[in-house]
Amino acid sequence: MKERPKLGRGLEDVSQHYLSRMPQRDSQRNAAPSPATGMRAVGVCHPGSVLMQSCLIANLALELAKRHHPVVVQDFSPPGDARVRSLMGSILAEDDRGPDQAVVRLYGLPEIVIAEAAAGEVWCGGEGPRKTTPGEDASGQYHLVNVAGSLNFILESAAIPDYILLTKTGEKPLIQAYAYIKVMLERSSASKLHLVLDDAPTKDDADLIFSRFSGFVRHRHGLSVNFLGSFVSDESLERSITEKRPIVLVPGRSEAGVSIANICSRFLEAVDHTGGHTAEGV
């Protein structure tokens, strides 16, 4: 009997996790955009924490793959431990594509490509950063852009039409988040922005903070802000960072794991209903 190939570094656990929880395909919800629509570019930014920003992208990429969406992550965050590649180190495929590119392969699911940009590089639109553009057809993929975190990056980059903005809920962080929204509006034709809170203590508090903040943004700019929920931080999230394994793969049901799954579901529901924007024509 022929020996089955070994999966290597953590991939066996990952495959068992996903194959045991494979979602039912919904022909409308999970249908990939047509080739004319192209890759959907989504910028993810947290003005106060590169780590939380990269954590969200690492987990969002896996949740999107679980829903059968091919994913490319373009990481512009400052080199260091908070990059997406390091936070997914335990599940990277063994055939790394080189110093600037890595890949996660899950049996039966689309692969996730992680491309790291050089320091100071900016987003170049649908083509992605120089020297790290994946060769595959972009149709139907999500292109997650891990924003460098500075207002200058957003101003100097090509417009990113869809943004997920994370923020803490104190007065200063919310003012900072508002400044980012103004710059995003200047550089983008987006009609909707997605907001995630990462430190709201209760659902009622989170809803109240969002209601006041989104009402102010809508009054000043006519922009509709979509609330994705709160990204909860707990011991399981801290363990996932230490183990370089996304929280959605940490064994056991945790508040942090549930929060990221809910954020992903709400994001997909929002873009399904609005039709969203794509990297093409940016």
C-alpha cells in the first residue's frame, strides 16, 4: 500500500480543523466574482497597533479561505515580529517561495499567498507591490493589504477602495481614527467603510460608541460606516501570537476566536449586499 504524503509543519492539524468544519456551499454567497470584476482589494489598518492589525489579517485570510476564497496578503507593515508571515509561521508550507513570499496550503481549500513589501514601499493598485506580485489569475481573490500604518502611506499609495479600520475607543484613538477616515476618503472612491473596535468592554458599550462615532462621520462626510464588531483579546489570542498560529486554529472555543469568525461573517455579508469595489480601475 502506497504511503500517504506527510503534510508537514502544522498542516495536518489545520486540515483536520477545516475538513471537519467545512461550510455548506451557498451558490450565491460563495460564488467568486467574475473575471471582469477581478480581485477585491481590502486595506486593513489600526493606527494604534500593528500587532492587532496583523492578527486580524492573519485570521481573516484563513476565514476567507474556509469560505473558498483565494487570498493574497500584501504586507506593508514595518519589518518585525508583527508581520502576518511571522504570525502564521506554524502553518506555512515547507516549500517557501523565498524571502519576500510565503504560502499557506490547506487541503481542499484555496491557498493563501503572503507577499512582504520592502520598507518604504507603497501600494501600487491592482498589480500589488513591485517584485512580489503573484503569478496566478487574480479573478475571484481577496487582496488583503496590511497597511504600513502612517497617513503618508495612504496618501502616497494608489487608492484602496475598501477599508477595515480598527481602533481603540478612547477619545484620542477615535480622533486618530477620524483623521485616517478623512485621508481614506481623499484617496478612495469608497462609499462604505468597515469599523472594528478592539477594546470595548461590553456589547452595549461597543454599540453606543459606534453609534456616536458613525453618526458624526455620516453627518460630516455622508459616509456610511459598517460595524463589524469587537476584536476580543484574551488568553487564547495571546497564546496564538506566541505559538505563531492564528486564533481560529487554536483548539477550544474562545471569545477571541468567536469574535474573529463573527467579524469575517459580517464583512462578507456587507460586501455581498453592496457589491463592493475591486482593485481594477482604482
